[in-house]
Amino acid sequence: MTTPPRKRPRLIVGLGNPGPQYENTRHNAGFLVVDLLAARHGVAWRKERQAEVGRWGDVTLLKPLTFMNLSGAAVQAQMTKLRLSPAELLVVHDDLDLPLGRLRLRAGGSAGGQRGVQDTIYRLGPDFTRLKVGISRPPAGWKVENWVLSRFREEERALVEAVVAHAADAVEVLLEAGLEAAMARFNGLDLRPEAGAQAH
């Protein structure tokens, strides 16, 4: 028996921490992706009580202002307001277990130690789609909490820009062609220079 196609996302959430001190940090990879989507499609952000929100046609973009560990509160509030089911939610977030240069789309699953995803699961259950943006594990001598709050290094800038652009592409393909098509196109992509350029 084939499984029915998942609902098209109507709410796209980028996870991160608000404030200039957190701009361009690894933990804010989700913010970078939804900011690029907003810029590409002329979406204006407006500030609500718990989040910045933008309308992109029938899709809502959201950046929680609750800080990472309480992201689920802002997501849940918007889900209730829009009367959406978890199957209509896409969360874009950083992932330590993927190297910088890799993306992974996934339907459901665990939080993988990502506190914002963990809080969203706590409030909504696990049945929502995630787009994971690799930020790599910390080098020797770094604590995880310091690593995720560190800014990308200058020599990583070109790779970060490419990853964020491809992540935004992945969201667009997901909306246009569905999850399976987006997974097939982006989950095997490796943008690291040592991996060689991959055609897609």
C-alpha cells in the first residue's frame, strides 16, 4: 500500500536566536534560510508578540523571537492561529551531525539534540517536516554550546552562502513538487569543496 502524499507546508519556520549578538551564528542557520526566502520573494517581516512573521502567497514564514529553547511556543501559537496540522509545518534548523555543506529533508523523527526542535516536538508531536542544515561537529576543545553560538568563520563564508541558497531552493522545490522530489534532489548533495561539485 502506498502512503498518501504529505500535505504541502503552509508554515515555514526558521529556528534561531533573536538579536544582533546572534546574527550569522551556526545556531541561526534556520533564520538565514527563511531570510533568503523572504528576500527572494519580496516578503516583508512584521513583528508579533513571539515571532517575526511574513506572508508569501498562501505560505507563512516565521522566525521565533522566544530564543531557541522555547521556539515551540511561537510555532504552536502560529499553528493555532492558522488552524494548521503538524503535517503542514516545515522547520528549518541547524544540525551538528551533518557537516557544513550538507542538507537533509526528513519527515518526522527525533530532535537529534536540537533544543528548538525538541520544544516543538514537545508541543506539537513529531509529525512535521524538517530541513536540516549541517553546521558540523565542534573541533577538539570546543564545547557544543559555545560552538553553536559561534559565528561562521571568514573562510567558511562562500560555503555558507551556497548552503543557504541551496536550502532555500530545497524549500521552493518542496512547495512546488513535494517532499519526495525535494529529498531526491537535495539529500545527496554535498557542497564541500573536497566533495567536488555535484550536478543537480
